[in-house]
Amino acid sequence: MKASQFFISTLKEAPADAEVVSHKLMMRAGMIKKLGAGIYTLMPMGLRVVQKVEAIVREEMNRAGAVELSMPVVQPAELWQQTGRFGSMGPELLRIADRHGNDFVVQPTSEEVVTDIARQEIRSYKQLPKNFYQIQTKFRDERRPRFGLMRGREFVMKDAYSFDRDQASAKASYQVMAKAYRRIFDRFGLTYRAVAADSGAIGGDLSEEFQVIAATGEDAIVYCPTSDYAANMEKAEALAPVDPRKAASQAMVKTPTPGMATCADVATFLNIPLWNTVKSLVLATDETNVAGEVCKTQVWLLLLRGDDSMNEVKVSKVPGLATNRRFATLAEIDEHFGCEPGYLGPLGLKKPVKLVVDREVAVLADWVCGANEADFHITGVNWGRDLPEPNLVVDIRNVVAGDPSPDGLGVLAIERGIEVGHVFYLGTKYSQAMKATFLDQNGKPQFMEMGCYGIGITRLPAAAIEQNHDERGIIWPDALAPFTVVICPINAERSPDVKAASDALYAELMTAGVDVMLDDRGERPGAMFADWELIGVPHRVNIGDRALKEGNVEYQRRREAAATAVPLADIASVLL
Ligand code: ATP
Ligand code: MG
Ligand code: MG
Ligand code: MG
């Protein structure tokens, strides 16, 4: 592709409504354009990224034995009435009427339609298992569309639906999908975690979300660094040994002076023998705390009383502390806080540690945490958007029943994630509601066992950017980049050699099937480089007269600080 033929439209500033970095950068790089709340045009540059996502998802779905179809975006309400979802779904479901007054919905997902297909098409056990998928536009009238493509109202989802003859086979189909999802997210080159999610009324463990780890993620996830336990917050809360909400009503931190709290304040307020029973406690106030009071500041405290057998304690973003760091022993904490040895150790905390809160922090989510004693849990705990990961570490027994860590003394780490995929075993919920049966080996009708599997196709590039960017712009993993290589000829209009070398390299890479862009716009080098760094193309070749005289070109990897000189004769093989 030549830049003169393509459409490139970059911005110096992001629009004011762009809060998170991915939204800002996608707007600035000219990848998306807003049409309305949660509704975006995919501009040519953005569409290329989305198509890369689609291609990998399609390849892996096909490899896993799923078959692609395409279901209507606008669906008759009648089917949705059969499952009851036309009435029960709430305002996220966009309901429309045609000229005859017939009700329709715009698909937010497609269980009804796919089940309707299956009940008509699948007669015998011999036709099972089947997995149908589509990559299609969805509409959800989200309460709070935001962050650009991250939480749109119109978005593209890959949705797959498996049909099986029995539970065992359905669970096998689920595992095939879960495995395919790992391959997919591995190929994107993203750091992610598969976490247990709430499986609703069906029960069991067969619901997992795939969460791309990012500080700006809307979901909180809990994992154990020493075991394979990982769950989203709802799931972890559901397993908590005490009713945290009830326990919370008594717990709130009052700050004597606005923006200031001491450990002693907390101890007094909680009215508990804190120093004798509490090993660790992390809490924070929110804009509105559990008592409904508005406090505009956020406080992070780590209260300690225990012994050196605590294997790890992390103080996260305690305002007033210069750095966030991990402490291996209580003695180290003493030292860091400037206390005499033993203050925070076995003798207890004698001198309150004063924590000064000096700024407002945007709040993302609520979470329950507390002491490792029943009934001392605290709700209304929140994270600031700028907290490092993992945000905090709490004693594992605070949160999870049944000690998922191997030694029972592990810690739980909490970090934030972006849900990019979800696999879900459905059982016969939809097949029963819609009477989708097949004949088994004995000629008896049976309800089909189902599963559903979603991937946020348009959310994924946003999640990738949250994880891969710097102050100059996006840094695409190769698999997602709109162009893999960009050639930047420098002053080509004045140098026939530069032009010839650029054209030749372009032709060679094109022939080899590389997604290559030739920037023939005649821009100044600085402007050209800034554009491609913003857009995030992972490999750039600068071809200029000076280096060319020595037979070289400049090869710049987006992820690296400096360019390297590469002989013109070798550059194609370096890139291929
Ligand atoms: P969320 O918790 O973020 O609202 P969800 O659990 O409602 O997502 P699912 O019904 O599981 O979403 O849909 C499958 C996938 O579709 C999600 O994992 C997510 O990646 C994507 N998705 C859901 N809602 C949106 C949205 N509003 N914008 C973009 N992608 C979305
Ligand atoms: Mg949702
Ligand atoms: Mg969700
Ligand atoms: Mg989900």
C-alpha cells in the first residue's frame, strides 16, 4: 500500500472525551471516528487492525472445528419471547418495530437464532456435535458506553455456539473452545489470564473469562501467584467465607483532617483489637464510602501486626511514599517507614504512620477486603486508575474458601483486566426453552446440550493498546499491526537513488506478501516518523541519501529506542 493512495489522518491532540490511552491513541492515529455515543466508524487504518483480529480468530475457530455462518443482525422478537429474554433482558437490548408494528431486536448475542437453526436442522445424534460461529455486528445499549471501542454500543463480536448430545460431550466441546482461545490470545502476543467466572444458575466451573491485564481494565481479577487459582471478582466474592457486605456496614474510615488518616484513626474507628488480630489490612475510601459519606480522597493503608512468617507484603501506592515496593520482612517495613526496629514488628505499631493523601484519584471499582479475621471485612475499597499491577496482595484466607494455594498460606494478588473473551457452558437452558431436540441412538428425543463462546473483536485492539504503548503512540504486536513494515524515503523528490531504493524494497516486500506501507507523501522526516510511531507500525525502514552512499538503510523497531544501520542488500531478509 502506498500512503498517497491510502487514507492517513492523524491528530496532535486527543478529543476531550477520550479518557483512557487506547481511546486517545486510536482517535489520534485516525483509526476510529465517533458517530454517536458508543458508535464509531472504523476508519481504513483501524479496519485493517480489526481485520487482523478477525483473520486469526477465524483461523483458530476453523482449526478447532467450528463452522462459520452469518445470522441476521435484526431478529424477530418472537424468538426472543420464546426464551423470555425479550421481556427479561432490560434496556441493554435494543428493541425496534417495523412499519407493521412487529417487534424486533438488534442482536446483542444470538442464542435464540442459532438454537432456532439447530432445532430445524439437527434431527439426529449423528449430526452432533456442531459448533456454529459468526463474526458479526452486535448492539448493546450500554448504560455507560465509554473508552472508545472498549465499551461501545455497536461492536463486533465473534460468537460461537456448540451443540452436543450429552453433558460429557458438551464439556469436551467447551474445553476445545477454551484451548482455542488460549491459542488465539497467545497469537495476539498479549499478556492475559483465563479466570473463573460466574456460571449463573447452571453452577459448576464451566465459565471462564479471558482477561487482558491492564491497569485501566474495568474488571478486577483475583489470582494466587503460587497456584493456578484465578477468578474474577464476582466469583471470588461469591466464595468469600463471610458475608462481606454485612460485615462492612460497621467499617468505615473517618479521617480527622480531610485527606489525612493515621493507622490509629483506623484502629479507633474500627473498634477492634487491631494490633493483636490483624495481620494485614488494606483499605481505602471512595468518593462515596460505605456510610454514604462523600470523601474526595483515597487512602491506602497497610496496617500490620504479625510476625515475620508473613511471606510477602506489598504496600501499594501509599500516598506520600516515594515508591511502591515489596517488602520481604516486617523489619524492612520498619526501615522503610523510618520507624525504630520492631515498631511494626512483633511489638506492635506504637507510632502511627501518617499517610498524607494529596490528590484525587479516579475510582474504578468496588471490592471487599479486610483483615484475616471473620467479620472484619471492609467494603467500598477502590482502586485508582493509575495503580501499578498487581494492586494489592492480601492474605489468601481473607477471600477464598478452601485455600486454593498449595500450602494454604499463599497470597492473593489482585489486578485489573479487560474481558476480551468468555467461554460458557449453557446446558439445556435454551434448548429446553425453545424445544430444540434431536433423536438419540434409541430414537428418543433429547434436549441439545449447549455452550456459547464470545470474543470482543473490536474491543481487542483497544485492550492491546492499553498493554502496548509509549508516550509517542501505539506499539502493535506484529500480529495486530495495520501494516507490518513502513518504508520512509527521506527527501525522495531530491534523490533519485532514494526513490529507486525505496520503490525496489517496496516491490520486493509486496511480492513476498508482507503488509508493507510506502510513505510516498513527501512529508518531512520528523512528521513522517511521528505519524508512524503514533500509528504503531512495528518495523520502519528509513531510506536516506547519507546512509545510502555507504550502502545502508536505517532500521527502526518501534519497540526499541535506537535505529540500526543495515546494508540495503540485507534489509529485505531482515524483515522477512
Ligand atoms: P462486559 O462484562 O465487558 O460487559 P459481557 O460479559 O457483557 O462484557 P459477553 O456477553 O461475555 O460480554 O460477550 C462476549 C465478549 O464480547 C466479551 O468478552 C467482550 O470481549 C465483548 N463485549 C461485550 N460487550 C462489549 C461492548 N459493549 N463493547 C465491545 N465489546 C464488548
Ligand atoms: Mg456486558
Ligand atoms: Mg462480563
Ligand atoms: Mg462475559
